[in-house]
Amino acid sequence: MIYTDGIHMVADSLQELHEFAQSLGVKKCWFEGVRKGHPHYDLAKVVRGKVVRDTEKVRKAMEAGAIKISSKELLLKSKSLKTW
């Protein structure tokens, strides 16, 4: 299952997360958090040198089945993600 808070994206497994991100065209460089203990993708883009939320990617994620949850829920799911 894929989850988003409208800014970040997590899943039940790293493989699922990477595959879903790739299907949306989310760049691998937006993947963060394994070392911090909360793996996720930022649903972001760079506009005029600034990182901003990519509303198109959020829309696509939701259309493809991502479930909208709160930022707190997303962090808890991310921290519980098995990284091995």
C-alpha cells in the first residue's frame, strides 16, 4: 500500500515504494531517509532554484491508489518500514 501526506510518499516495503515512485516519474534523487530511519520520497520539484511541492505528482499518486494520511501517520508508517 502507498501512502502520502501530500508532500511525502511511503509504502509498506521499499520495493513497492521504489516501483510506485518510478511509475509516477519521481526521480530517485527525491528518495530520503534510510539513514535517518524513515525512508520516503519527497513529492517535490525545483522551480526557479527552490524546492516546492509537486502537486501534479501528488495528484498522480492519488489517482494511482495512494492513500492520503496525516503527516504524523506517514512518519509512523515510514519508521516501521522494513529496510532489509
